[in-house]
Amino acid sequence: MKISFPIMGNSYLAFKQLVKDIGHEPIVAPLPTARTMSLGTMYAPEFACIPFKIMLGTYLEAIEKGAEVIVASGGHGPCRAGYYGVLHQKIIQDLGYDTKIIVFDSIAKTYKEFISKLKWLLKTGQTSWWQFLKAFRPAWAKLKALDEIEILSYHVRPYEINTGETTRVYRKCLQLMDEPITPSDIKEAGEVCVQMLRNIPQDKSRKPLKIGIIGEIYVLIEPFANLDIQATLGEMGVYTERAMHLFHWIKENTKLSRHEKKVIKLAQPYLRQMIGGHGINSIGETVMFAERGFDGVIQLAPFSCIPEIVAKGILPQVSHDQEISVMTIFLDEMMGKAGMQTRLEAFVDLLLQRREHRLAEAL
Amino acid sequence: MTQLKIGFPRTLFYFLYYPFWYTFFTELGCEVVTSLPTTKYSLDLGVEETVNDACLPIKLYHGHVAELKEQVDVLFMPRMVKVRKMETEVFCPKFLGLPDMVRNSIADLPRIIDEKVDLSKGLFPKWDLCRKVAEQLEKRGFIVWQAYRQAQKCQDKFKQYLVQGIEVQEAIDAVIEGRICHESKQFTTDIDLAILGYPYLIYDSFVNVGLFEKLGHMGIKPWTVEMVPPHRLEAQAKYLPKSLFWYFSNRTIRATFYYLHEKKVDGIVHVTAFGCGPDAMVDKLMELEAKHSGPIPFLTLSLDEQTGEAGIFTRIEAFVDMLRLRRKNDENIFSHHG
Ligand code: SF4
Ligand code: SF4
């Protein structure tokens, strides 16, 4: 069967492999573009969040390429993401397509359904459970390697001597990572990529500003949604770290990691309730970045994102108490790269001034 | 001894739960103070205090709190999480974080009671909640039990009135004054229109610019979520493969199914707040369902601080004209062929 899935950062490389390994034909939707966005916007409700719109656009483009089934992850609230699947399906049906969306909700809460969906996927792919388990390892390894490569690129970029080189090398890395199939080949390719990134000529004498990126997970991870904010900042000479990467997120989704527990604890003085999405993380991560001596924090939030609006209401107090500058960027279909660039430059200027001010005071 | 003054903002949960808490606190010997009905002033206050990306109802809540804060000793601002035994049904995330939002954005607040309302666990969750709230007021023992029983009685009565279609503010006033409800003004009507949405939009006459009164004059009988018999409302759950995660949203969508399939109204109006997160999904579900049931005409009215009376009424009027025209055409067809 022709199976597709949502695009989220570079993870499609791993999912593509997984689909193939369980005996189906993967349909990788085109990476999101302005066309994806306008397709999604046209058929989604006006106030649906950006991830909903981009995903809908992606699904429609996957359907154009022949996808018969789309596999997505679900959820149980309290935010909207867990309901995406139902509504996506209804909209797609209303448009006259019979493509099925199969949503995997939490295995703990819907054990029976989860297993029967999986069974169906394996049966139609003529794959045994044993083959399935075997297929899991390389996909997992790929996801992990991809995360590492991406993170390294953010570390290298602010030091690069030739502006744009990291981005070029990173693109090459993605091509390289598309090929290997076995775990050992994947590991090897991963190491080659790391080396390639390390070999980029760098000026280590720079003292880049440090900015933490927090907010809603999809716009954090998908560069199309955040207008490639981390690369943009990197090329402006800023070191960035973001609160979430897909590999870690999947791991954390299965059980609360120590990191996440700490984040929730740090958020306590400001927000005492899990509010869905990553609202509480946004508060806790800001405190954590402040404690680690970052110069500033940027909150990325889809327009109309419920938990991030709550978080935004609380962040000024956090920013005040923790003495860290926070800027919120709401992302919608109208936001352009130029607008983003201007806002980033203004924020970076502000942070540079603050830093100088602080240094002058320290003397 | 002077009575402790407890502040209860006249918005959000006020419209469905005020009779309960009013009775409870009064029986405990406190004085309950509410903010005045929403006006332009509450809105302006609220806009000043809230993140500007918040929806209208959240801004209004901030406004009501700002208005009350200097008049009371304690602010009652329950953290609404779950009101029934369903694992995945909560309130909108903005409700979940509301006490924190208020605390971090309004200065000089009095003491706050923000006990978590989670009625999904335990044998007697409501009683447990009341006990905890009373404890914060240093009240214990039998008097609390009595207050709880009394509050429950009052609330039951109130719910009955709502199902009968008594106007909400009148029902609230009647039960807390312990009098019989005045019957709502009777209009002759020829059109049944479901007006669906969250209670804090539907029943706040500033927000809805006096909608119900005007509908009456236009010869329209309005039907609301609260007028659906409770067991019929829940029975509609079967129409969706998965329940929504938000209590008020489930009520709204289920009422939609009820009015489409059982009560069969002439049209449906969805009243929603501009930028409302849950409603982005609810509205689309309603629209698709109405389209595939007939179709039944469907109108979305999205409210924000700029929506004027004029805007709302031209749209409603046009909608109603269309409904009447439709009916006439149907009748014509009927008489020609019958
Ligand atoms: S967290 Fe934000 S983006 Fe995610 S589903 Fe909720 S509202 Fe949408
Ligand atoms: S349900 Fe909608 S209107 Fe109500 S608080 Fe949430 S976002 Fe605002």
C-alpha cells in the first residue's frame, strides 16, 4: 500500500525507511512550501493552528502523489493536536478523497485499538512481528543520528567563517543519511556527517550571544513553520539551543524524563497545572535557560495556540524575576522571512546592548 | 464580626455554577460579591491587563477580576479542570491556566482561593472539593455539610429552570432569592433557531448584544445547549469517533447533533469568540455536520471587542430572511405537487 505521514523536520528520512521495511511503499510528501501552506489554509478552519494547516496541506500533497493511507500520531488532549486526525479525515472526505488516516493514540490508553491498527498495517504489508521489531532498530538509529547532526549544525553555524557553509554541508548530510539501510551503515554515515560539519572552517575566538528557543513542538521542529529561525540566527552569529528535538521528544513521550521533570518543577512557582501542548515546558525551559546564563529566549507559538498564549501571559513575570529577555513570535500564514529577520535583528541588538551594559557594570 | 467578602467574577463559570457557590458561601456565613454585569468598562480593564492574544472571554475575566479586587477579602477563582468522570475531558487549556495567568498579570490581588475542581476521582468528589474550599475559610464540620447540601439543592433547581428555557440571569436570580421564576416574555414565533456556543458568550448580554430579546421580536424561538434534556445530550456522543477534550465543546457539538437529528430546528447559529482555539475544530465539525444533514443552514458569528451590534444583527437578519424564504419555497413546492 502507498503510505504517507506528516513531515516534521528531517524525521521523514527515518519514517520513510520504516514504512519501506514493513513492506509498504512510502510516499514522502514534498517538503512544505508556500503551496502546502495555501492548500492547508484554504481547507482548514480559519483559527486552526499552523501545524494543523501545514499538515493538512502536506496530506493533500501526499494524496496527489497517490497516498492511500496516512499514518499519524494522536493524543488525548488537553490540547487540539489529539483531535487533528478526526478533523483531517473529515475534511479530506468532504473533499471527495477516500484516503484513510490512521491515528496512533497512546498505547497505554487505547491498547486494543493500537494493536489492531498495527496488525492491519503489518498484515497488508505481509510483515511478521519479528520483521517489524527488526525494522524498528534502524529507523530509531536514523532518527537519533539525524537529531545529533542537526544539533551539531546549530553549534557550528555561529562560528563559521564562510557564511552559509554550514547550511550547504547540512543539506549534503541529509542526502547522505537517506541512503544507508542497516544500523551499522547508518552509524557510519552519521559519523561521516559529524566529521563533515566539524571540518567547516570556524573562528573559535567569537563570543556568540546565546539564545534559547522554546515553544510549541511542531513549529520548533519544522523549519518551514518557523522560517528557519535557527539557521537565520546562526548566520547572524548567534548560538541557539532549542527546547525540543524529535528523538528526545519521542523518548520523553513514553515516560517523563528527568529533564522534563525538572522543567515542570522549575515552572511550579508560575504555573501549577499541566495545560496541554508544551505550555508548562515553555515556562520551565525559560527558567532553565536563564539559570544556564543564556542572553535571551525566543518563544515560538502558532497563532491562536492555546497553551502558548497562556504561557505568554505568564512569561513577563518570569522574564522579570529571572532577568532574562524574552521575545514571543506568533507564527501564521502571513508571516514572511523579511518580517522575521527584522524582528530577530532588533532582538539581537537589544541583547548585545544588554551584554555590553552588564560587562561595563562588572568592570 | 464583619462578614468575609468573597469575590465571584460575573463571567465564565458564573453562568452555570454561580447558584451553587453563592449558596455554599452564604450558608457558611460569608458575603458573596459579584462584579457588575459586563460593560465596556470591564472590557477596557481586561484589555489592559491581559495578553493581547487572549480571546475575548479571557480578557473579560481579567476585567471582572480587576474590578472586584479592591472590594473583597478573598477572590474565588476555581481552577476548572474536570467536572465529570471522563479521563480525557477537561476545560479549555486557558481555563486550566487561568489562575496563573491572572496572578502573573494583575497586581495587588487579594487572597485567592484557586482550589482545583477535578470531579473525576474519588467517591464524593464534589463534597471533597467543598470541604477543601471551606477549610481555606477555616470552616469545618456539620455546617459545611449543610451548606453543601443546600448548595446542591439550589443548583438542581437552577438546572431544571435552564432545561425549561428560563433565561439564565432570571434563573440565577430566582434561585438565589428563593422565589419562583418569572416566565420569560412570550413571543409568537415561526422559526426555531438553535443558538449554540459557550455559556459565557451566549448568556452575557453585553457580549451577545442583547441577542435573545431581539430574536424574540423578530419572531424567532431560540434554542440553547442548556435546553437539551441532559440524557439526550449525552446520547449524541455516538456521532463522533472520538469525543472532544473540552467539556463545553462536547456540550456544544452534542447539542448540534441533537438539534439536527432529533429536534430538527430550521437553522443553527454558532456563536464563537474570535481566535478561540477549541472552536476552530468545533465550528468545522458543526459546519460539516449541518451540510451533510439536509443541509440545514448554518451561520457562524464570531465575536471580538470590535464586533458591534449592527454587524451582528445585519447578519442574523439576513440569515433569518433566508430561512423564511426557504420555507416559503418548500411550501410552494409542496402545494404544487401535493
Ligand atoms: S499546542 Fe498549540 S499548536 Fe499544538 S494543538 Fe495546541 S493549540 Fe495547536
Ligand atoms: S474555549 Fe475558546 S473562548 Fe473559551 S477560553 Fe478557551 S479559547 Fe477562549
